[in-house]
Amino acid sequence: MAKIYYVGDWAVMLGPVFAETPFNYAVKGTDIFNYGKWLKEAIESTGEHEVLSVPTWEFYRLGPGEYEKIIDANDVIIFSDTEAKNFQLAPSFFDRNQFGRKPLTFPDRVRLTVDALKSGKHLLFVGGWLSFNGEMGKGGWGRTGLREILPVECLEYEDLCESTEGWSATPVLENHPILNGVPLDTMPPILGYNRVRPRGNCDVIARWSGTNDPMLATGTFGKGRVVAYTSDPAPHWGCNFVYWDHYNRFWLNIVQWLLNDA
């Protein structure tokens, strides 16, 4: 059974906020959303794979040595809406009680991710407001060493491309294993995506219809395989996508290709 570590697509809602007097503001309500449940359930639907879905804040809080253990224990790692700061910063950097006691440094999670792929682990990078370059550049993947292993090139400015009418997808490599049994012409409207550029020595499997923008791209770096899907596997961009009849097959094909089983 393949083991998969999936970072991102969780959120906490605080509110609504009631202003009961000019001096008293009360937050009445807390809810936790796991938007990653659709992707997790799709990949686990055949019983062949096990997915551990974690919020970005858990990834951010990993202590020294913990990410290395996760890499060793998993075959595929997924990042979705996980901006670069989660790789580059650590909670101790903001804890004044630790200042001046000893140099504050930690293993570089970007370097660990790049090295893991090149050594034979596999990665899936998925879109969203905080993926690729993201909203106002907040994603920041292209500004880090992750650019070494992305099968696409990030823009240098905000890359969100959104529409209330949505986009469809057009295959480029129709016979690619990832598209086996996945008719893209039946894909429901996708309400947004991250605009990226094709990358040399990597394959664009599909584009967003009417554009040259990659929708799905693959690459191989060292011993590892990597896939980029440039939209969201969950709402809101994917609020129609997650109910597509071929949603499960799409993600299962991606995982199978990553594991070199396709």
C-alpha cells in the first residue's frame, strides 16, 4: 500500500463577530473545514493507497528531524495551498524567549523536499490562492529552490486567473496514462487556476481551453517523478470539479503515474 502525505486545504473559521456594545465584540462560532477530504477520499477509493491529510499549520510546526521521518515513511507528498513561508520559517523565529540563547537554525524543508524527489520520492503540486506564485505572489514557490523540481515555471507576479464562467481543459498528450479513462471534455467548469509557463524537458499533458496555459504537467528529476495540476482539488475553484464522475479516476491515475505503475 502506497503512503501519501498531503499538506494543505484546511481552514478554521472564527465568527461571526457580534458588536454587542461599543466596548464588547464577541466571536460566536468556530468551525474547522477539511477541504482536502475530496482528494483524500478519491486517492483512497480503491483501498490501494493511504493518505494522511494535515493542515499547513501542522507542517509549519514540525520540529527538527520530523519532516525527514515523514519523507522516509511516505511514497508521495502533496502540497496544495501551502505557501513558501511554511517551508522557510519556523515558530521559534518568533519566540522572543529563545532569542540570544543559541543560533536559531533548522533543517531547510525546501532542500529536504528537493533532495527527496531526486532520491526517488514523488511529489504532486496542486493549485490555489497560495500555490505556485499565488495571490499577490504569496505562494512564492518559484522564489525558492522548489523551482528546481516543479514541472512548470512560476510567474514573477500574481498568477491567479479566475472567472465566474469557468474554464474547461484540452488534452495535449491524449494517450498519456494520466488521461486513461478520463475524458476531459466532460470536465465541469473550473472557476480558477494558477497561470504558469511550460518548462523545458517536462511534458504538458493538458492546457486550459483557449489558452496556452498548462493545466497538467509532469516531469522527472533524478529518480523522482513530479506532477503539477494548476487548479484546486477542492472548493472554491473546484466546487464543480469535486462532483465530476471522473474525479476519482483523475487523481488515481496521477498517483499511479507518480508511482510508475501506469
